[in-house]
Amino acid sequence: MTNDTRSVISLRVNDATHRLCLDNRRTLLDALREDTGHTGPKKGCDHGQCGACTVLLDGRRVLSCLTLAVTAEGAEVTTVEGLAGDGELRPIQQAFVRLDGFQCGYCTSGQLCSAVGMLAEHAAGWPSAVTADLCPDGPAPALDAAEVRERMSGNLCRCGAYPSIVRAILEEAR
Amino acid sequence: MKEFAYQRASGISEALRLAAGNDDVRYLGGGTNLVDLMKAGVESPTRLVDVRFLPLDGIRQVPGGGLEIGATTTNSDLAAHPEVRRRYPALSQAVLAGASGQLRNMATVAGNLLQRTRCSYFADPSQPCNKRAPGSGCSAIAGAHHNHAVLSWSPHCVATNPSDMAVALAAFDAVVRYETLDGAGDIPLEEFYLPVGDTPERETALPPGALITAVRLPESAISPLSRYRKVRERASYAFATVSIAADLDIRDGVVRSSRIALGGVASRPWRARTAESLLLDGPATADRFRTAAEAELAAAEPLPGNAYKVTLARNLIVAVLTDLAASPY
């Protein structure tokens, strides 16, 4: 292995800086799980099809399995471990617990990070594929169950906890 | 995945120099397709030149009334942009119909244009595939091809282009802008993707080493009511079986102009020029829409497993044009 194929980077995760020497092939998901000890993001499909690895990159939800770690230098990574503050779960996390937004839990960290990113997108007025009127001059699309299902379609749940996930997100959005 | 060097380009000319004269260098945008293909061993670049930090993002008005979309603009930012939603709604709808929220946050406009087919044989290095390994044969023609092309394919390859965005760009006469070490150039989207012929591995008209810098949309469209409709095998997060971007200008019940492009039917977005010319100056009726759709699809050569796409494309054209004709202006 030559030096050309490795990079020394500073990776910012949940407000902490990690100095890492990485093979350029290292995905952000593997770097988080293996190098910085953040095992919240899960490896489901490893091909960008399941959403279990979802994290926030500068506040936007992305798939860490298709992100090369070296490309994340300079960005703020937030994993599920960084969602709660001061030892207290975020309201969206509390809603998942209260309303049973999971069964086995494997997809949950991705669902939570995705939900946080999705709610920010909705608050910014972004439309979705089921938004009837795309005109930016009208009122922002209301967040109903159909909107939540469409906006969260990148997060699969093989236990089929979708009804409770949708309820938890809608409760948080209210 | 093979080892590779990684560099962030600090400027366009540096990016071009890093890629010059080396077929094994790839520009990296969002990586949503390239990184996955690298994992599969379909792509094995020796160097990635990261272009996402170049000043190529953002959407701006251009003199003459069009919009210029920077190459590294994410799909999310493109779809949410007020001017795109207001003037080119079919483009916003097309982008929103593709992939997932996470992928749209990562994917860039230029990467979207250059994404590769989702033909399962292309993605599997253990299978013959002329696009991935020229001369090895096409596994899809006699194999699983229910989601493959019905128009303008060749005995060498029957794969489709998977982009939703490119279908809307084709309907709007978009132009792809690029830079090379020898200067800049423009390619109309309709000429951007090469015919399949006997070189399915050659997909675009970009010169070697060229870097896409922007996509330019001409001054709007014929109406602010263009639309994109996508038929797929599940309600969300799936590639199109057939899709359509369309726009109609109707005055006094007569079609003054139209733009129709289809996705999922060919190796490139399929601009339906035959249908458009048949519709011109005729009454905007469902019968005429059907005649035009059938004329467009007369050239279709479906395989045993994908003949349904011809019927589906016809019905989709009729349905969307009928909806547009009934929309209040």
C-alpha cells in the first residue's frame, strides 16, 4: 500500500474531532463504526438501498455507506449518538419509544437521523414527490402520513414497524 | 474495491490536469453511483478527483431568461429551488421522483447525468456485458430484461438510462456545458447520450477528461404547467418502468407546441419528436394524443419480457397530455 492511497484526516463527529489515517477506500460508515467507536449507524445493505447507515452531514441526512470517509473531512457528522443532549432523549426519540416506532431496532438509528433531517427539509419548505402543488409561492406542504411515507421511503424496516414510525414522526412534527 | 488516490481539486483547471490523459481517473461528485460501482468491482479508478468543493454549485438566472444549474448542485437543492418549481415544474417533479431523500442530498446534477445503467448484468462482473466488458456479449437480451429498452437498442446492449432528471432536461432542450484543457464546450442534451450501436461502453459525447460545469435551461418552457409522471413497481424509491416529461401549449383548443420526453424506454431520454410534430396545429383531443403516441412508438422493438412497456408508454402519453389539456392556464 502506497501513501498515495491513504489520507490523514480530521473527522468531526458529534462535536468531537478524531485524527485518523485512513485507506481512501474506507467508507464513512466503516470509519464511524471501526475507527471512532460510533456503532449507532448500522450496516444493512452497504449499497445505499436500506437507509440503516443514515447520518447527518452538516445537518443534511446522507448515507454513510456510500460516503467515502476522506470526503467528510471538514464536515460535521452527527450520528444517532449525537441526537440526544444532556442525557435526555430528543422529542423524536421519545416519540419512537412511546409509540413503539421499532421492533428489532436495527433500522432505528437510521430512521431517527433520517427523520431529523427530513423534518428540517420540510421546515425549509422543500416539496416531495407527493406534494400536490410545487409552486413556491403558496403555503408549505402540510406534513401528513402520505408525505411522511414518501419522504422516509429511503429507510426500510424489515419488521414492518412503519405505521408506528409514521405516527411517531407525525407526533413530533405537530 | 481497488486502492485509489484521492484529491480535492482546488480549481477547475487543476481538476482537468489531474484527469488529463488517464482513463482510470474519475471525477467524484456525490458518489452515490460511482462508490457503489467501485464496491462491486465494476469501476476501479486509480484516482478520484473530488469536484464537490469547486465553485460549481448554485442556480442562477442567465441573460435571455434561462437558468444555469451548477454541476455540483445537489438533486435536493435543484428540486427545491423556487425558480425551478415555478418555471420548470416537470424538472422538480422528476428529481423528486428519483432515489430517496438521503441520496438526493448527496447526488449532484452532473453525476446524475453520468450515472450508469441499473441493468443487473452490468452491475455483476461475473456476467457477460458489452457495456462493462466490450465484446463479452449481452446477457439481458436472452435473460432478465423486463425493465430494459424497447426503442433504439442494439444487439450489443438493451440497457436503459436510469435518470429521471435527464428526461425532464430532454423535454426542456437543456444544454450541458463542460470544460476541457482545450476550452469550454456545449452539448444539447438530445445529443449528449450516444446511440448504442456496437459501442455501448461509450455513453456520452463528452470529450475525454471533460468536466461538466453546468446545465443550462433555455428560457421557459411553453407553459408553467409542465409535468413529470413516473410508473414504477412500488410507490417510491424505485427506478422507472416508463416515465414521461411533458408540456403543452394549447390555444383555442389547438396544440401550438408540445414537448414530450420518455424515460425507461431507451439508452437515453427519448424525446418524442414524431409525436410532437403530429400534434402540432391539431386539435387537443385524446384521440389525437393516442394517434401521436402510437406513431412515436411504431419504431419500438420490444423483447418478449418487456412488450408491456409499449402499451404503458402509449397510455402514459395519452393520460399526461389529456391532464395537461384539461389544466387551467
